[in-house]
Amino acid sequence: MKIVIGQFLKSNGWDKRFVVFLYLFVVSLPIGHGLDAIMMIPVILCYLFVSSWKEKWTNLKENKITLVLLFSIPILFLLGMLYSNDIGVALGRIERNLPFLVLPIIILSVPKRLIEIRDIFYALGIGLLVVMLMSWGIIIADIFSKVSPMKQAKYFFEWIYTDKNLLLAADIHPGYFVLFLILFLTSIMYSELLIDFRRNKTLYFLTLSLLVLFLVETSSRIGVLCLLIIMVINLLGNWNGNRKWLHLIVFCGLFLALIKFDYLSSKFLKLMDINGNITFERYFRWQKIWKVFVENGNMLIGVGTGDVYEVYGKAYEMGEFQQAIKENYNAHNQYLELLVGQGFLGLIVYLLILVNFVLKTRLKDMALAFIVLIIVFSFTESLLVRSKGIMFFAFFYPLFIKQYFSSKNEA
């Protein structure tokens, strides 16, 4: 192994090493255990030796607005630490957001010739496949370890093998795994860069079927909703196209899967009762958080990066949300998370970041799927609190801007 690595380092330039490690980093993104943070290290090291610093600086200047906006996220958290009582929580949040100071610089400054977005998608697909095979392998092994495997196999569609239990081995929350899964799933369905992949009908439909099956197994309501939104937008935008049958197949597949996976179906039914009243617990938690924040927080700059959990704690006690108190839940809403921690200043900056993405990419190709995922997930998840959400945002945001925003000086 040492000889092979040595030959690779000697026979290939830094550009090739950078590309290889970048793809390995993308493979690691859907996998937990901190593997993505580890794989960032060789990417950063190789980056120091690729291209010329003059070329990197020129590319960065072409994207200075995007860079400043992305830098503003950890800067806001840093400023919020200055008026926080709990410095420990503040430092933890700042540390998790460090990728915003690294990945955008790397992606936006290297020349386009070093980043082939089609291969980025393929690398992401490999990472997803690794997790899927790992998860299914453990489930199958558990089934056959029982005295009556056939009887145990009936639980394949039940909670025991879905939701969080499905991804225990990969050490990643289902909601954040679904971010990567939906992005890849919609890329093979719609991206102009993956036309060749769709031409292999057998491989295409097999991959599509496995991804939809795994999506339903994650029991992610927001993931299914995002997929449906992206499909509807693409269908309306290409009503006279010849791929309407594809939408029909996926819609039917999701419908049938939801019938079989009654655990996911029951989660959808918990959103409201038969009278149309909202029964979604997070909605009531948001109401209490807002009430406590209005009474105790600063509307302009928030309560500070480190003191958000103090607000949440008071809100959960007021609403008697025992599970939320026990698990020390965050807001499960990125807009509310920023509003509480950094006030309207933080929320406005976040909205400007989203607007900048729309203006720069014009929502071409996969930029549409990305912005739908970010906007919708931000309503039910605190993306910038979890490391996987941060990695997803900090990597793909500048990547799609680089791909779809034309800069006159970039090579």
C-alpha cells in the first residue's frame, strides 16, 4: 500500500491529487463518524499546491459577494458569543461552522477544470450506496440471526428497521442523510450533466427504485415533501416534455411505498387531525420559543450564540414538552434558530444568502433542487447546528454558484 501511495504522489501532479481527494471527500459526505471532517484535511493540503495564487485570487474576486455572505455566518456566531453567558455552547457552534471559512474559499478559487460536477454527483452516489448497502446488510444479518428469519423479515417495513434505526451503523440522522439522497436522486432524474447515465435504462431504473425505497425507509416526511415539490416544479416547467411518464412512475412508487410503510404514513397523519387542526408538535414548540424570545430577547441582535438553549429550555418548560426537555432539542427551524440567536440581523443575512444563490445561479439545472432543499428543510431543521447540514450547505452552495454563474476571468 505504501508503495502504491508513493508512486501515486510521484507520478501525478498536485492537480490530480486534489481532484482525487475532493472526490473522496464527497464520497464521505453521506457517511457519519466524522469521516467528512477527516477527508477535508488532504483536500486542504492539496489545495495549497494547485493552480497559482494569482489565479485563485482572481477567481475569488469574481465571487467576493458570495464569499462575504458565507463568511458572515460564522462571523455572526462569533459576535453573538461576545454577549452570551454560556461561552461553551457558543464555541461549539462556532467550531461546527468553520467549514464556512474553508470550503467556499477552496471551491470558489480553484479553476473550473479541477471540478467536474458530473463526477461530483457520481462520487456522492458512491457514498450513498456505501451507506445503503451497510444499512441493508446489517438489517439482513439481523433478520437471519433470529430463530425464525421469515417471521422476522415481516418487520422489514416496520419502525424497527426504519427511521433512525435504519442509519445507526452510518451514524447519521435520517433527515440529514436525506439531503444528500434527494440531491443525487433528482440529479439523475433531471440534470443535463447526467444524460449518459439515463441512457442506460436498466441501471437508471434500478438506481431510481433503490433510492426511492431507501428514502421511504428513512421515514423522512420533509424528504418526501421536497422530492414531490422538485418533481412538480420540473413537471410544470416541462409540461410538454417526453418524461411525464417518469413522474407518474415515481409518484405511484411513492404512493404505494407510503401504503406499505405504515410508520411513515402515520407520521404524515400526525401533522393534523381529521378536523384540520394542526397537531405537529414542533409547530407548538415554535410558538412557545417565539413567545419567550419576544419577552426576553433582543429583536435586533438576538440573545447571543451561546444562550439560545436557555430560551428553548424556558419555552419547553412552559409548553410541558417533556421529550424536548429531556433531549435538549434545538429549535428544529433554521429561521427561528437565527432569529433567537442573532436576531433579525442574522435572519436577514441568511435570507440574503438564499437570494444571492437564486440571482447567481438563476436556478439552472441542479441549483433548483438545492434551493428547494435548503428553503424547505430550514422550516423543520436547524441546518447550521448539525455538522452534516453545515457540510451540505458550505460545499454545494459555492459549488453550484461556481458551476452556473459565468465569471469572465475564470479559467
